[in-house]
Amino acid sequence: MVETEIITVDPLNPDDKKIEKCANVLKNGGIVAFPTETVYGLGACMYDRNAVRKIFEVKQRPFDNPLIVHIENLKQLYEVAKDVNEKVRNLISHVWPGPLTVILPKKRNVPDIVTAHLDTVAVRMPAHPVALKLIRKLGRPIVAPSANLAGKPSPTTANHVIEDLFGLVDIIIDAGETFLGVESTILNVSIHPPVLLRPGPISVEKLEELFGEKIIVTEQARGLIESEKAISPGTKYKHYAPRTPLIIVESENYTDLSKIVSGVLDLVKKKIEYGKKVVIIASSETADYYGGYDVIKIGSRKNLYEVAKNLFKVLREVDKYEADICVVEGFDEKGIGLAIMNRLRKASGFNIIKIR
Ligand code: TXA
Ligand code: MG
């Protein structure tokens, strides 16, 4: 056990002295949980192999699952990656700082432990004042996975981090709720054509517009299959899952909501007949149709950013109902909806019922 200090800062205007203190802890080999615009990360100085190892140990993360390098300026990009062609430069100039991680050929500066001995590196410039200031004060890139225990939903509040990592990390910076709620989009631009490894807040539609080319979206990126040897190593492990088993009820289209509602109700009634306790995760548009059952509202279908923002919080709430099964409504895969469905499908262990 270590003594964990919780430091509260203003998310938009973080106090210099407090962030300096956190940067000093990183300089001295410590590990610090900090907010990004997507989820909280657990950071170490990229060059400090011992601190990086601590991150894997504390999270119980397998060493073959590489970390994202967080940078604050473009000089740091060229410090860690090479072969950044014009199309990639154009893409990142439009989205950074922002929730896009690019996979590029790595430079030897990056310790092997960070990249799990791959010859590529994942890089992103986060759009959060606290994250940016922390990297600036350290003067070096910060490697960080999401600040949850491996397998648990990613943390979108400092309290989630405290639940998982209190007593295991040196500092937890509390800057309130993160802005977006799902992890960054990951795009492999080290191969051609580029391949989406993880859907996120920057949509495929947007990526194609900015990159000027078709992006490959695999079944795996949609969260529909789990491949033996994953292209993004992290994607082969069970993720985001509450203890309560999830079943997702998906539809071909979500314009006619009566289909999804009757699909959910049929399933719920069947489970109850078998003596199971059920909780439902529903949109604000459909929640009222499930009167009499336990329902967690996740947000509006008209604003999938709201659903994304609540997603991991809701997944952490599910277990409090002590149900035998949680039935979850599916969402449209457009825009950030693809990221939502990817996370839900994985959280369910690919337990999906499709309504026709
Ligand atoms: O929004 C985010 O990306 C958050 C915040 C904290 O920045 N971070 C995050 O990190 O989600 P993590 O470690 O939970 O997920 C990183 C994913 C893993 O699936 C990992 O396998 C993949 O990125 N990854 C890292 N380096 C890679 C590489 N060189 N090639 C392919 N995939 C890589
Ligand atoms: Mg993670």
C-alpha cells in the first residue's frame, strides 16, 4: 500500500503549484492519475521504465498490452514517432489536441515496455487543460492507460479512480467529470489504408473526411467479434464489464422504437419467469415503457454524446442492483454510436440479441 493523495483542481484553470507538485512526483518515479477529455488516465514519465512497470502492476494489466504516449506539443511527436506523412500531419492538425490516438512507427527513444516490444507507438495529444499542463510541467511525454483496474469500466470521475486505485497510486487528481466519457478513437496510420482499431469520439465519418480516404473498419472494431490475436492487443481482453451479466438487444434500425421496446420486454418477462432478477439500461425515450422494472437511464437517442458520457458510470452502477441479468438497449452505430456499441458489446462478452 502507498499513501494516496487526492488533489482537487479546477478542470479549466488548474492551479500551477498543484500541477507542479504532481509533475514532481512523476519526476521522482511516482504514478499519478489525471483527467483527460475522454477518461481518467494513470500516468508515468515515459522514460522511467520502473514507473511504467508500476502502472502495469497496479492495474494488473498484462505486459503485452501497450500504452498510449500522451504529448503536449508536436516536438514530442517527433521524439517518439517517425514516418509522419503529410496526410497524417493534416489529420492531427485538425483534431489535436483531441480524442484521437494514432499508431505510428516508433523511434528508439520509446522504451520497449511502453509498446510491448512492438515497432509502433500509440500517440495522442489530449484536450484537457489539466493533462496538458501536467505534461508541460514534466517536460516529457506521459504514458497512461485508463485509470481503472484491468477489465473494469474506464473511470470518468475521480471517485471511479478512487474505487479502483486508492492506496495503489501516489496521487489522484480530482478535476470532476471528464468531458466525453469514452476513450479516444485509435487509428493505425502506420499501414495503408489506415485501419480503425478502436472507435471513439472522433467518428469514422469525420476521419474519412479529414484523411480524404476510406478507413478500414473491421468487425472487431465494431465489437462484433473477438479475434484470437487482436490487432490492437488490448482489444483481446475482457473489458468494461460489470459483475452482472449483460445482454444487449439490438435492432436493424432505431427509427421504430416499439421494436426495441417489445424485444426488451419479451426478454425481461422470460427471465423473470425463470426467477431471475433483472435491471434494464434504457434511453430516456424508451425508459417509461418499462414501468414496474428497475431501469437505469443512460441518455437520449437524439444526443448520443450524452449516452457516451454516461456509459461507464452506468456500467459501474449496474452491480448495485444485485440483479442476475442486465438487459441493455442497443444504439445506432452512426457517429459516436459506434464507440458506444463497441464498448457495450465487449462489456456483454458479445451476448447480443438482434431484433428483426
Ligand atoms: O482516451 C484514451 O485513449 C485513454 C486516455 C487515458 O488517454 N487511454 C486509454 O488507454 O484508453 P488504454 O490503455 O486503456 O487503451 C489503449 C489501447 C489498448 O487497447 C492498447 O492495446 C492500444 O491502445 N495500443 C497501444 N499501443 C498500441 C500499438 N502500438 N498498436 C496497437 N494498439 C496499441
Ligand atoms: Mg483501458
